[in-house]
Amino acid sequence: AQKVTQAQTEISVVEKEDVTLDCVYETRDTTYYLFWYKQPPSGELVFLIRRNSFDEQNEISGRYSWNFQKSTSSFNFTITASQVVDSAVYFCALSDRGGKLIFGQGTELSVKP
Amino acid sequence: DARVTQTPRHKVTEMGQEVTMRCQPILGHNTVFWYRQTMMQGLELLAYFRNRAPLDDSGMPKDRFSAEMPDATLATLKIQPSEPRDSAVYFCASGPRLSEQYFGPGTRLTVT
């Protein structure tokens, strides 16, 4: 069965600190996709990134970066120089080719000024 | 900036009443998903469609929930009769393919 674990329930940092959100997944599929979504206090789910299982290249987008390691079944998310606007719940998710997203329980990030 | 739209954004109803939630997927997207978010269960998939055909609705309580796509621009999720345990935020998502999903703002349902 597929499973996503986000062991960090809550993280609190001070603005400008770097923060890494951990995500560990389980799947028997050889083809799968990994995602990160952001849920700010307003409640919507904002798509951040999608990675397929054949692409282990790390990705950087502005202050955001993602580290995908198949050897440890991890897909971690780092925010560099965090800002108050980064405060949100972040979800890691996994899907197979069928499209069903399996979400982790989320990590609530609080960035204080 | 194309977005998934959902109506209503908030719904308060009494137990036993029928609830209908609507979703307009992004134009051109051929996959539509319904998710439910609760504090206890987190985000869970209820049903999804491709090219308006249901692919999987195993996540839905069959006796009271139904999901349809009358046309390519409208997806509906109905609960009849509603129960307090159905209180949750219901999200619709659409995508150009099964492996890519963009979420709507959600419908917050409260059943008293």
C-alpha cells in the first residue's frame, strides 16, 4: 500500500531562517509521482511541485528547493530565508499513474517576524 | 490565470437535508477529482473522473454520496441525506492528466 509520512507536525522558525520539511513515502510502484502543496490560512491548496520517479534531479525555484532521494524514499522541501508569508500547512503527496493522491498529514510551518 | 471554481464556498445545513456541491474545472482539463479534508482523517480522495467517466469512487460512502459530471464544465457532489459526520471541507481538483492536479478553493460544509 502507498503511504506518505510527514513526521514533523509543527515547525516554528524566525524569519530569514532556513527550514526543511521532511517527507518519506512508501510504494511498490516503479512509476509514481511526488508532490508538494501549500495550504495557507485562507484554506486553498496551492500546487508547488510535481516530480516523477525517474527524475531524481533536485529542483530549485526561488527560495524553494526540493531534494528527491529514491534510495531513502524521501522528498524533502527546503525554504531558504523564510518569510512570514511562508506560514502555512505544507502537504507532501504521492500518486501512481492512476492519479489517486495519497497525502501526508501535513506540517504546519509558522514563521515569526 | 485559470482556476478551478467551487460553489458554494460555505454551506450550513441541518442533518437529513440534501447538499449539492459544484465544481467548474479548468477549461481543457479532462480529469476531475473530489477530496474531503477533516481534522481527523486529513485529505482523502472520494472520487475521480477522466473524460467525464467515473474511474474510481471507492472512497465515497455509497449509500449517501454521489458524484457526477453532467458535462465537461461541471462536476457535482451530492450528499443525501447529510449527517453531522459529513462536516468537512470538500475540494475539487482538475488536471490535464491524472498525474497533475490543481485544486479549487473548497466548500466548507457544516451539518448540524
